[in-house]
Amino acid sequence: VPNVAAQENSFALRVELVRNSYDSVLTTFRSSLQQGKVTISPYTLPKVPNTVGSRIDGQLTQQKQGTMIVLPLRDMTLKIWTESNDFKADLETHILPNLQFQP
């Protein structure tokens, strides 16, 4: 498995459950939003309609463009993202419509 920390590796799908609150995860994108590097909009998974999160499109890190879905999960945050716009269609067509979890 390639190193996820190496900048030259871009992954089609990344999933991470972090111990930070939903608000603190969104705060990390505040400066990128103000600079116009990302857009943030409300997002709800089709199979988990009672959980509203955020969709972040644009420059997720200094070297990587993509789409990230950030969802509150109890006292943690679920992050699902792609590290290249080349994989955006797969994320939208295959992953997100079929993803479900128990909030």
C-alpha cells in the first residue's frame, strides 16, 4: 500500500474517522474558503437523510484538489474524500449513493 503521507500519491478514495468535532474539522477549511480555494455547501447522504454535513470542493491540501464530504458522527467526524478530480465521478456515482452508517 502506498504511503498516504507522500505528496506524490493521490488516492481515489480516502475515509477517515477523526476524534475532532464536526465544527473543528470545518474550521480547518475557513481560510481556504475565504481565499476562494474551496467551496463548502450542505450535503446529505441519500441513505442517511437525517444527518446533514458539508461538501468541500477544491484545493483540499496545498498539492491536492478533490471533493470531501464531512459528516458529524456522534462526538467524532467522518471524512470521505478523493484526492484528485479525476475520481470525482466515481465518488458521486458509486460511493456516496451507496454509503450508509448509523449516526
